[in-house]
Amino acid sequence: MTKININDMLTSYDKKSLTIATVCSHSSLQIFNGARKEGFKTLGISIGEKKKFYDAFPLGKPDEFFIVDKYKDILKFTDELKEKNVVVIPHGSFVEYLGADKFLTLDIPTFGNRNGLLWESDRNKERKWLEGAGLTMPQEVKNPKDIDKPVIVKYHGAKGGKDFFIAKTYEEFQKRIKKNRSFIIQEFVMGTRYYLHYFYSPIQDNAYKLSKGSLQLLSMDRRDETTIDEVQRLGSIAELEELGIHPTFVVTGNIPIVMRESLLPKVFKMGEDVVEKSLKLFGGMIGPFCLETVVTEELQFKVFEISSRIVAGTNPYVAGSPYSELIQHDMSTGRRIAQEIKYAAKKNLLEKILT
Ligand code: AMP
């Protein structure tokens, strides 16, 4: 649990003049754009120099750049950032570059519940959370000798699916496994992938109601992963593996998608269950989160991962998605985050959505 007290951090803040800040990477263009639409000042933390390509996107560019030599240096400048009434928006790269342990104790008001990180970054805890919520996860194969159907081998702490591989037998596993790296083995689920982007507000009751607060579905995407998603251009996977060419799972982009409408009740039920469980386990997620799922031919969802923050899969929807357009015109996840902060600041509830 974080030792940081949000009320102490906020005592010196001018709550009418908050600045929304994040690290210039991942989904920062959307975060700055959304904050700008809601009237916030924005600050982009950048390494080494201000990123030139932001000049090409004036509506996604932060008002101010805050340059540090390396990510860990952010920790040295927390007082300076707090003087600017900064609220930090976490995203995947921010947490990864700073390091989860440092992020947990970062002395700056941060959107969301940082304690969720302890639950999602540990695969055993993640399983306890998701299965405890009643969701179905891909089966885990504890002993590689028990591999008797296609499995995916995932290394711990791997960045964007790097080095993951498929094995169909124990022999194949032995040939490919990199020694000295910890891993898990999961059943390879056949089906179509949907990455579901939700937003949970613990302080507003104007959407799909939960025991506390309410839930929205803002968008969904499918990740584009090289080389698995285009490997068939060169031949079947079996043919290629004969030649020693193995598909990889490195994320390069995101593709917008909508789901057949009859599945939406299940989507909401899963979102509901995972939030309710998080309330019991660690005080509850806050804001955006994503369930990474495969839908099988029986139309069952298998959930292989959760991220309790904005994910890059929301980036196709800077100007809204087919779902968010049914909530409010022109609302991205970045904008929804800014709206939540604005609402909380107005109602004096900031300590309920920041940690
Ligand atoms: P992850 O790091 O868990 O998000 O996995 C990276 C990628 O591997 C996913 O985006 C999927 O394309 C694929 N993947 C992960 N787990 C499974 C699974 N159990 N079955 C099939 N594909 C998976």
C-alpha cells in the first residue's frame, strides 16, 4: 500500500488552477487534447528535450514541457511540480519507465488508485482478482511437461509481448524457452481478441450503476501485433516454423472495432464484477481500465489481462468512439479523465479519485 496521504499533498494546492501532466509518450497526445477540451492547463514531462513532433499536433501538445534528464529524475522535482498544482495521469510507459515501486511512492497527486498496480503487475494476484470476480481466464499450465495443446509462453515484465512464443509440445517449449527468465504458460485461446475500455467513476451515478458509483464503456480495439497478425502472408505458421521462423507478439498499433451488440450485457457484467472485486481487495479501481479478452466460438469471454489505467488502445478515439458518442459527443478517454477531475474539484471530492 502507498504510504502517501493525498489530503496532505493537496493542502497547498489551488484546486481552481490544476494542471494535468503526464509523460510525453504512449497516449499523451490524447490526454493533453482531452484536458485542453475541458479547460485545463497541461504539462508534458519529457526526457532530454521537448519532443519535436508535438509541434505538428497543436491540439495534442502540452502548454508547457518539463524537461528531465531521465525518468527517475521526476522524483527530484516533485516539489516544483506540486507548485504548479500538477495532477499526474499514469499510463503504461510512465509506470514502466519510472518503475512500479517508484511510481507507488511518487509524491505528486496521481489520478486513480495506485494500489491497483500491486494487483495487476503480479500475475498470481491478477489471477486471484479476475477469477475471484468470477471471470474466466485462460487455463494456466504449471508444468511444461503437461503441455498437450497450443500454449503461449509469457515472460514476466516483458515489454509489449516481446519474446512471447507459442508451443504445442514440451519439446518445442524446451527448444524456445530462454533460460534465467521467469515465465508463465497459458492455454492459447482460439478466438477473436477484444480489448475493452471502461471508465469507472466512484463519485458519479449517471451511468451503469454499481454498489458505489457507475461504469461506462468508452471504446474497444484490437491490437496489431507483429509478426503474428500478418505472418500468414508468408505461409502457414506450421510451414514457417519448419523453417525456424516463429511468430512474435510485439504491439505496433491499434485497430478500432465494435462488437456484436448482443454481447454487451456480458461486457458490462464483467466490468461490474471486476470493479466490485477491486473495491473489496484494495479500495477500488478509479477511472479507465481495460480487460484484454478473447471471444471463443461459444461466445464466451476469456480474459487474459487487466490494466487499471488508460491504455493505448483508446488512441483511435481522440474524437470519440461508436460507444462514447452514445454518452457524449467528442469524448475520448483522455477527455473523460479530465472531466472526472473537473467534477471532483468542483464538488470537493478530489481525494476520492486521486492517490
Ligand atoms: P499480454 O502481454 O498478456 O497482453 O499478451 C500479448 C499478446 O499475446 C496479446 O495481445 C494477445 O495477442 C496474445 N495473447 C496473450 N495471451 C493469450 C492467450 N491466452 N491466448 C491467445 N493469445 C494470447
